[in-house]
Amino acid sequence: MAPLPTKKCTTLADGARLCETAQLQGDRGIYQTLYLMRDLARRDAKDPRVMSIANKLRTDNTEETIYNVWEHMVDNYPYQSDPDDHEFVNAPIHTLSEQFNGQYPYRDCDDLSTAFACLLRAAGIERQYFKAIAWRKNDYTHVYNVVYVPEQDCYCPIDLVMSRNGFGREKTPQIRHICIKV
């Protein structure tokens, strides 16, 4: 097996193979990661295994569906950091599927956010964003979801790393942030 990449690489779990992509530095690097997350969420939302989970959590009420997906994620996918000096961005199907949990056990903020966005898309909720923030220094160090709730006519932050405290709350203070549409 090839050695694990350094922090200068993002590793994308894709099927049975690991694909390394050169990690850009600075703000370009965070955009690269966010677009990778977006593409994975969109791709895996069409997977029958993901659609099966989403169909069980969907209701006629968008707010209830968002809450059901959040609760499912919190109850079943605990935070697990990447190994030191490595950054993995797991495909949602690997985070959500028991078949892959042993191979790809890491579920840090990018993995949880990507899987959450994927389930929401599979449930038909498309007005959502990834929000990357810098709260300690100028570098982006965290990402979470922001979802439009039509019943409340507002956007709701959802931070799965905060577990039970993450529905409707954000880490503060934020020095800066960026958002991209999922």
C-alpha cells in the first residue's frame, strides 16, 4: 500500500481506489476542497443506498426533513478526526455506508458536512451551502452546512461537529467566512 499523503494533498475516497489530488495553498485550496465536497455530495445523492436513507428521513415539511437528517447524522456518525498530517475528504457513500466504514473511518467536519449535504439533496432539499470559517486566525479551519428553511424563511446553520448543540448554532467569533452552493 502506498504511503499516506502529507497535508499538501487531499485524498478522495472513490470506490475501491484512493485518488490523490494536489492541494492548492491558501484561499484557492479551501475553494478546491469546497468544490470537491460539492461535487461528491451531488454525485452520491443519486446513489440508491443514499436515496434509501434519505427516503426514510423525508417528510412533507422541509424543516422536519432537515431535522430528521441532522438527527440521523448525529446519532449514527460520530466525529472522528483525520490522522495527524493527513487530510481526507470521504465520498458521502463511504461515510454513510457500513460497507466502507472500516476502510474510511474518518468523519471530520468536511466528511460530515459532505454526507449531510448529500442526504439533503437526495431528500430533495437543494437550497444549501457549505460555509468555511476562520475563527482563531486568518486560515480557514472549519466547514459546516447552512440550509434554507422555507417554513421559517431563513437560513439555518448546522454544525455536525458540535453534535447535539449544532442545530441552528455557529462557532463564534468568525474572523472571516466563505460560502459555496451545494
